Amino acid sequence: MMKQNIIFEAPADVPANKRSQYLKNLRLLTKGTGRLFLFAGDQRVEHLNDDFYGPGIPVDDADPEHLFRIAASSRIGGFATQLGLIARYGNTYSKVPYIVKLNSKTNIISESEEDPYSAAWFDVREVVAFAKQSALQIPAVGYTVYLGSKFEAAMLREAAQIVWQAHQAGLVAILWIYPRGRAVTNKYDPHLIAGAVNVGTALGADFIKVNRPNAGSAEALTEVISSAGKTRVLFAGGAAVDSSELLASIYLQVHRFGAAGAALGRNIHQHPLKEAIALANAVAAVVYEGQSPEAVRRFLVKN
């Protein structure tokens, strides 16, 4: 694929004295391409141990350090996880670009019992202080909004403040926006997901992570991605799928429809370490370089 000249811009809420830092962080996350391969490790709270132990899951995955080993040995753009885990393992894996996930909740209380609500654990100022004292690379923060929950107003306000504070500090702001709650009849509806993207743009996010619509048609993907404008859209990886199917899906989303990269968790970490690293590097080649799914199969570990 022909190399494109990427123009990086800082939004107007980034102060003049922080614009160079913001642009540096954006280039770091996207490896200068404008596209992000986000490796998600926040599920250790969100999904408890469901994604990390059980039939079909390698023993490697039970240990939290498995995630850090993958992140440190592959070409991900940023590793998103909670600050406590970064504090525990960051000194050992100091070259990894970290995305601090500011809020998380468990899945113990079902949506049929109560609409989801996830409050921030930390604010951006505490992340900035941690980055300074630890000297770790923290180019971005992330936050989840459950749109349609009866608690959405509180999460929207918190998200708006986090985006503002992140930009004031020269950090990239990433929002996970998922329609959830008893008022939501189909959280994978393309029209609703496009609406979630609209909300993310109004909040000022740099990247918005949403679920892929269940109607994976050209029309559905076009509606979702075109609603973003200057904001970048990432589709969540979802349930585990075959590696060839995963790579083909990412290529289509990014290089045909204009998604801004890939956001993957269990599709990467639910592999033994060597296989996980190889698959992550294959995804990176698709996202950053536009290599075809057929071409990047050479990265994959042969069974």
C-alpha cells in the first residue's frame, strides 16, 4: 500500500504549550500512521476471570503478566489497563505505551437487575502525577460510557471532564461507548452505534471504541464510520474468532471502510505467549502498513 502523508492536528482544547506533547503522544500511539492498534487488558475487571481461565484458554493467560509480556514483545500501539496493574508491572515493562483505563466495573450485577454504571477510579491529574513519578510512557487515558443506561448523565459528564483534562495535559483521550441497559433493545444496532459515535465526537474524544454492528454490511459500517468525521473509530474485537477471519475483518474495516485501527483483547491474549505475539504482529502489519491478510500469515506461528 502506498504510504500516505498523515497530517496530525491538535484540537483547539489542547493548550499551545501542550500541543507538541499531544502530537508526540498521538504519533507514538499510532506509529506515525494515524491508526491505532489498541491492546485491551481492562477485562481483568470487566469480565473477572471468565476470559483468563477455563476450557480452551491457555494456562499462560491466568497470570496478569501474560498481558504485559505480549504488549512488550509486539507492535501494539497502546496497552489499555488499570493504573494498579501498570504500577505493579510497569517497571519491568517500561517501554510499553500505556493507556490508563480510568473506570471499570465487574459483570456480577447483570443488566436485567440494574442498568450499568461505571464511575472513574482516578482523575487525569493523578495519572499525570503517576506518569511523572514513574517515568513510564502514558500517552493516553480511556473511559467507558454506557449510553442508554439511566446513569448515562453522570458518565457523560465525567467523560466530558476527562477529555478536557486529558487535552489540557497533552494526552490523547479514548472513549469506549457502548449502548447498554434496559432501555436498549439491540446494542449492536448500526444506527444506534452510529449515534454512540455522534456522542463521542460531541464529547471531544480522539478515538471512540464501539462494538461492531451486527449487520456487518457495507451500509452499516459506512454509517458508523462516516458519523465520526475527524474523530477516529475503533471496533471492539468481540468474541474469539479464527485468526484468518480476524485479520480479514480488520483489513476490511480499516482499509476499505476507514476505521482507525483495531481494538483487541481476548482474540490476542487467549493464545500461548509465542502465538499471541505473532498474531499481534500480524495485526500490526495490517493496521499500520496495509498488508493483506494473506501476506501477514507469515507472522503466525505454525501449529
